Amino acid sequence: MHRVLLLGAGKIGRMIAKLLSQTGDYEVVVGDVSAQALERIHRQSGVATRVTDARNPAALQESMQGRDTVVSALDFRSNPPVAAAAVGAGLNYFDLTEDVETTRRVREIATSHQPGRVVMPQCGLAPGFISIVASRLTRAFDAIDTVHMRVGALPQFPSNALKYNLTWSTDGLINEYCNLCEAIYDGSRIDVLPLEGLETFSMNGVRYEAFNTSGGLGTLCDTLNGRVRELNYKTIRYPGHRDLVMFLVNDLMLSRRRDVLKDILEEAIPVTFQDLVVTFCTVTGHRNNQLVQVSDARTIHSQLIDGEAWSAIQITTAAGVCAALDLAVGGRLPHDGFVRQEEIDYDDFLDNRFGRHYREDSGARPSSLTIRDFRTSDDA
């Protein structure tokens, strides 16, 4: 049985513990500073728990003894020291960070990995699954022109001016709205401003907006550099959300007082578990001397699992990291050391018992043109 230390007993940590423990193939111990959170996760999933302060190096090292893998569902700030401790102890390491600087530091730490061990950050939804989809779509072309990635976690029943509810890390949300965004434009890597690049589109009869946010590209700028004219990532929201966030972040200058912005959001915007996740990836390029476009669009809804409500963002984020871990344990990753999300095989991911949550028969509603359906007359 594979022995996992899961750090973080919050919303995503609870889902990870649920998914891993119910397989019977993983022995999970959950560490967190909150005894109350640990008690809740033990009641839900029956996993072992221990009070662990990830900021304490000695406590961190002690909690890793006897484990094979560390999965971090902690705040992004905690991930570099956790990764360093895991690599130093000779363990696999996985996390969910969307923070660009955190990923850079984890990548540097990964250079010290032991043979056969995996270091894999960004194993969630975006970055994560959306990078796997984008990589898959690019393989349909002889030459790639543009890659556009759009992802959003949205309330099913928006009822405030922001048309938004909190569904995951508030710190991560603020980073998305305030940090510079990576992109490739006209073949060159650039930084673009968050909240800019506003666009609107419709999917399944619903109107959405999308705009620049930080972190969603993962490592794709490295992977596709020199191969694509344009690459960008935008967050999906209901129309009107971006303008109000611009007022908070730019006009009131709360990007400079992120602790205040966090307090405002958490005091005024309720959490919801009645949400949906929308993913929309479009790639254009040349195939057989013709400019062609192919897209993958999905909507994943919240679900009842064993009589308990779980949000779509919990399910998709946890499924991403659990699938990455499962593929690593099963020897289905391309190599050891630092592994990028886009190196995961698309079919392996969706065929995985955790990755299947992104499939239509598991609650997802894809409106996608799959690669095996993408044929021109010259291919017939």
C-alpha cells in the first residue's frame, strides 16, 4: 500500500483524502495545524491525522517519516519548504500551486531529487488539467498558430453584484487578480497585466466574460516557446465581474493591501458548494496546408458523493492531483524528477479512476471535438 502524507485539511484536502482513502490502495495520513479541521476530515474519510505545523522544519521532517509521497494542499507560500523537505527525505512531491514564483522555486528544488522520485507541482485544474488538454490539441497540427485557454469556477446561482462566490483559496484568487500574467504574443514571451484583455463568449447558451489572470498557463510558456505565435490564459466569469474587481484592485489600490482585500472578500462573499467549472481550450494551426481550429469545452457540476455535497472545484482540483499521483505510482509518467502537467498523456489521465471525473459519464458535460474526430478529407 502506498503511504501518503497529505498536508492541508481544508476544502481541497478533504476531497483528496476522500478520493484516495476510498480506493483501499493508499494509506493516508493528514497533517494540519488545526485540530478541528483534522477532526472533520477524520469523520468524513476515516483517515489518520496528526497535528503538523508545516512552518516547523523539525515537525515537517518527523511527519514525513515512513511515507512514500507528500501531497501539499497548503497555501502556496508553504510549498517550497515542504517540497525541499520531501526531496531531502527521498519522497515524491505533488502540489496544487498556481503561483509562478513558487513553481520556479519547486523546479529548482527538484534538481536534487533521488532517482525514481517525482516532483510535480501545479496538479490541479488550471494549471493542471487544462494544460493536458491544450497539449493534446496541439498534436493535431503540423504547425501551431494560437493556443487559448479559458477556465472558471462559478456559482450555479449568482446572487450578488460580483456574480461570484468563494469556492477555493482566497489568497490564490487574489494572486490571480493582482500578479503579472505570462503569455506569448507574436512569437515572443511577454508579461501582460491582470484583468486586461476582456472578451465575451457564449457556451451552451450561457454568456461569459474572460480576462487575463496569473498562473493558469503553468509551464506551457516553456514547452511551447518558439513553436506558437500566440499563447494566453484567461479566467472565466459572468459578465460584469471584471469591472467590479478592477474597481477594488486598481481604483481602490487594494492590490497593495492584499490582507485588506482578503478580509473584505471573506467577510462579504459567501462560500458555496453549488458551483460549476467551465473549461474552454481552442487551438488553431495548419494541417495539410490548411488553417484549422479545434476546441475542447467542458462543464463539470457539483456532486453528491456518499450523500455529501462536494463542489465542482473540489472535485476537479482533487481529481487532478490524485490522478497525477496514481499515474506516478503506476509507472505511467514519462520520467522521474520534475514533471510538467502537459507531459501527462491525455488518454491516460481520462482513463484514470480519478481523472474520469472530467469525463461525460461522470458528471462532466463536454462539448468537445476530440482528436480522433478531427479529420480532414486528406486524412480519410
